[in-house]
Amino acid sequence: MTVTVFLLLLVVFVFVFIYAGFMAHVADWGNPLINVIDGWIRIYCRYYHGFIYQPIPVSDSAPVLLASNHISVLDPVLLIAACRRPIRFMIAKEEYERTGLQWLFRAAGCIPVHRTGRVEVAFRATLNALNDNEVVGIFPEGGIHKKDKPPKKLKAGIVKLAKLAEVPIIPIQVDGMHYGTGLTTLLIPSHCLLINFAVMTCKTVSEKDCLTQLALFLQQSNKI
């Protein structure tokens, strides 16, 4: 194979790859490159991980909080693949600043959170996003949770945000993937599941009761 033919095939492959991502994208992130990545994510989840899911029932324009359990690095990707709108995720600051990925997190509108101190900065940014009618994704367990460990106490911040912004919470449970914090989870094919529970409104109930109800949804063992 000559160099010219190789380069021509490479160009064709890149074009097809980009075109496939663009055609498969659903959410409009306001950025052509992120839209293409959105499409790649949906293809990857569906065909590589056999993703089975219920579409996340977001409206076309109203703000909402998505609350999910967190058992692998694949979880945010699954939520994106099941949602027709862009999701702004709250993520740990050290993850947000990970070499080679910071540009992607910034372009996707992720909100970095300091695990210790100054959480009010991320809190205000999230509140502003909700006031701008955006969809915000939060993992209230505060980190990846091993399935063989006792349930973690949920962070109360998500309920505080729901009450202040007067927005509903959609509880989401993911399952079926290999546990892990690295590339293993992304590379080993699995049979991912995602189920949505009834939309919660915390406005008329206490913060404690709302958090307790959310924990019941996220930490049960039901499957699709």
C-alpha cells in the first residue's frame, strides 16, 4: 500500500467517524465538536456496552436536577446517552483538572467542586445553571461506591439546591457495568442498565425527608 493510498483511506475513515458521531448526536451542546462527541457516546454505549435504558424524562426547556448512584467512571456517559438535553455535571475539582480532559469538561459546562472547602463557589454556579433552565447532574454519594460496601450517606447539597431553585429531582439508578475507577470499566464490554424513578419535588417536605426518599431510590437493588 502506497503512502498516498494510506493517507486517502485515513481521511475517509476520519470523515466517516466524524459523520457518524454527528448523525448520532441528540443533545445540542452549542458546540459542533461536543455534538459529535455526544453522538460517539451514544454509539459507544449502545453497541459496545449493550446499553438498556429508559430515556430520562426531561422537558424541552425547564430546569431539573438528575441524581444518580455512582458505581463506575462510566456513569456520567450513560446519563448523557439517555438524555436528549445537555447535562452539566458537578465533578470533583481534581477530576476537572485532569490532564488532557480539562478542555472537554470545560466545553461541556462541567462544574468543578472542591471536596474540602469553598463548596459555595460550585453551589452558586449550579444554582445559576438551574436558574438558566439547564439540566444539572449530581452524584450525591460524593464518589464512586463499591457495590459490596454499605450505602453511603447522601450529600445534602442536592436537596438544598432543589429547594432554593424550586426544581424537581429525577432519581436515576445505573447498574450492570464493571466496577472500576479507570480504563478497565470503559474498555471491558458490559450490559449497562439505567432506570428512572418518579420525579421528586422537595419544596413541600423537609430536607431530611427528601434526602431519605432519594436514598431509597438510589440505593435499592431493582433492575430494569
